[in-house]
Amino acid sequence: MGLASKQVLGPDINILLWNVFKCGKHGWRDDFLKLMENKDLILLQEAILNSPLDPHFNKSLKHQWIMARSFRNVKTNIETGVKTGSTVTANKHYFAASKHSEPISNTKKMLLATVYPLDTSAQSLLVLNCHIINFVSFKKFRAHLKQVFQTLEHHTGPILLAGDFNTWNGKRLKYFTEQALSFSLQEVEMKRQPRLSHLFQHLDHVYCRGLEIVDALVHTDIHSSDHYPISLSLRTLNAAD
């Protein structure tokens, strides 16, 4: 969907990360169009397909959009999943569903991996857009995270790992953090505002490797989702050379 407008990413990479709550809350469209301006990468969770919002993606002349579906409503035909947009065409992409399903809805959760050329010679950026399984045992949560980290195991260049990891208790957060650090990933720290609906825990996280963290902003003034959107600025390491 859509057309990429650039040949490579970098040296500055501006990013939007947002669980968009199926784009169902009032004001979402206007907030999204404002937030996506000047973004090189856009990582969405609970994005939708086969809806009146499709033209914003299909007719885009700036971003290539790739989506990995986790659920399709048989009545409306609307699909839900993770979606990544980039101003650069992906060299390759890969997606995988969680081995287990969430109860009641019987929904699997997705990871979407995309690889992009960088301005640095012979290097590529691996981007993992994740929505981790919820409402299941810690064992099933751990199994899904294992899938995620296996995906980045053999990539030697820069990495961006981001998404909704459903780390709503200390045990989940501790395990996720340990795994990220074991792959030499650096956390992008940001000033947060806890939400009651998330048990006052932070569910959205960003980790990177081989990139300089310039800035991160949580848009606590935007309420068109049950997650606050996050804007990030990263830079390829040889940008100052």
C-alpha cells in the first residue's frame, strides 16, 4: 500500500509509535494526520484494514505501508493487526503470529519485521513492530517474546524494536527488559504519564541498537486512543562524520 518517497533512511530518522485502538475513538483521523507529518517510520498496533480509512494508506505518496493481520471480523470484513509505514521501500519483510491465542476472542498477536537501507554504506536497519499477547499465562507471554527476539538474532546492523509489549506487571516487564538487554539493545527513555487502564504500568517500549537516541516525546495531550502516541528522533551513528 502506498509509495515510498526516499531511497534510504538517515541520517536523521523520525518515528511515530502508536497503538491506535482500532482507530475507533473520536478525533483519531485528525490526530494521526498531524502526528505522521515529517515521520520517516510509523509503527502502529491495532491498525485496521478494509475500512473507510484505507485511502489514507493506499493513496499515500510518501509512505509504503505493510500490514500483518491478526484478526478479521467476519461481519464487517475489517482486519486488525500491526502496520508499518516508511518513506523508504523495505528490502524485505517478515511477519509471524503468536503460537498461542488470547482467550474469548481467540486472537493471535503479531510481530512484523521490515528491513530498510540506510545512508550508511552496506548497512540496513531491522525494524520490529510488535504487539505482544495478553490475557494469557506468563509461559505463553514468554513464548511470544522468544519469537520476537529470535527474529533479530542474526541481524548485524542497527535495530529498532518497538511496540505494545503488554508489560502490565513486574514479572512481565522484568523478563522483557532482561531479554532486550541481552541483545545489547538500549532503552529509549521518555517522560511518561501512567494510565489507570494499564494498571499504572507502561506497555509501550522502544529499544534500539546501533543508533543514537536524539529525542523522545509522549503526546499526553492526545486522547484519541487508549495509548498515548510517542514521537522519536534517532540518528545513524556516523551522521556526524
